[in-house]
Amino acid sequence: MSHNDPNQDESLALDFVLGSLPDDQRRLAEIRLANDAAFREEVAVLEDSFSIFTLSAEAKSPRPDLRDELMRRIGGGEIPEPVESEIPENLVKIRESNVVNVREIAAWVAAVLFGAFGIYTWSLLTSSQQEVVQLRAEVQDAREYAKLEIESLKATIGEYEKGVAVVIWDQDSQSGVLKLEQMPPLKQDQDYQLWVVDPNYQNPVDSGVITMGPDGFAQVKFKPRDEITSAQKFAISVEKKGGVPVAQGPIVLLSP
């Protein structure tokens, strides 16, 4: 989108995913989706990021006064029974990286949703324009504390071009979440395997075999076998069944 202001494009994509656009602007955004591949990718990254966080959350009850606080902030009305969600102990700062701004925005939003309101509040706030505006302000404050790196992997072999792969990496916890879609089925004696490329190691670090569903979909939490100092790239290879300690098969997906 070289002919458009990147900051405006990122803001438009975020508002589109949040559902906070007026009808006329939403129609314009839908036209952009149909005709602008780069804008579609920005929207897809945001949607994938939110869905990964939502699906990977473990249950934990929100604080007791959250319901009353939301009643005051929304201005009245019925509030459904809250969905239990996990509230992490800390929000940590996003380190400088070559991840595009739209992915940083997605990380900040996810951090605020988990740390401030939880999954229940996220579903509620997206239905209120006033709360969306406030959420965007809190996202900017959370930028000081969030530390989540989001990478989109690209195919290195034509056969895997339809595959969609997104990695969310937390350097402090040395763990991440991988989401895969539309991956070609493998032979019975093969597995997909995830790797982290760290310049401190001679070979990519084994991060586990990926168990795929019959529809070419997978969503897994992973933790590399060795401590990662700098996660420069993420890669997926095709290996023999059960995986290997050192990559041997072809790398089919790789982050920029």
C-alpha cells in the first residue's frame, strides 16, 4: 500500500477487526479488502493474533469487582455471565524487532485484553464504541510493558504456498503458540517439526513435532529444547515420523 499512509492503514485495519468503524467507513474498508492484498494481510494478522490468544487462554475467574466496574463504564444494561479467562502476572515490554507495526499493535491489544479485562471484557468492549476508544488508549499505555513477538511464516516451496502459519513468541517465558492452517497432508511416516533459529547455536533449535488435524489445521503451545537468547527466525520442516534432534528434511515454511 505504498500509495496510502501506513499509519492510517494500520489504524483502519485495527478498527475494522474491532468492529468500531461507522457503516460508511466499514464499506470502504470492505472494498479495500477486496482489492488490496497488503491490507488483507494486515487484517488477517490481527484476526489470527486475537483468535490465537482467545483459544490458548486457560480458565481463571476475573476479579470480583469487574462486573460492577463494567456496569458503570458501559452506562447500564444487562451484562451476561462472564467467561473465565487467565490473567497473566505481568505484562512485559516488546523488544525492538523487525516485526511490522501492525503485528506490534496486535500484541499490545492482546496484552491489554489478558492483563486488564480478560476474554469476557474483550467480547463486551468490542460492542461499545466508547469502550473501544478507551481500549485503544490503554493499548498505547501497554506498549511500555508488552513483550510478545508475532511472526508470519511464508512458504519456501510452491507446494506449501496455501499454508498459513503464525507464531507468537514470549521471550521471558521461553514459550510460544503456533497456529497452522491449510497445510498439505504428509505421508504416514512423516511429521511437521518446528524450529527456532538462534545465532548462538550452530543448528536451529528443536521446538517439537506438530500434530496436525485431518483438515490441515494445528494450534499448539511449544517450548524450545534449549534456551533461546535471540529468536531471529522460526521454521517448519518435514521430517521422519517422531521428529529429529537436528533438522534434516526440507524447510517448507520460514519467517522473514
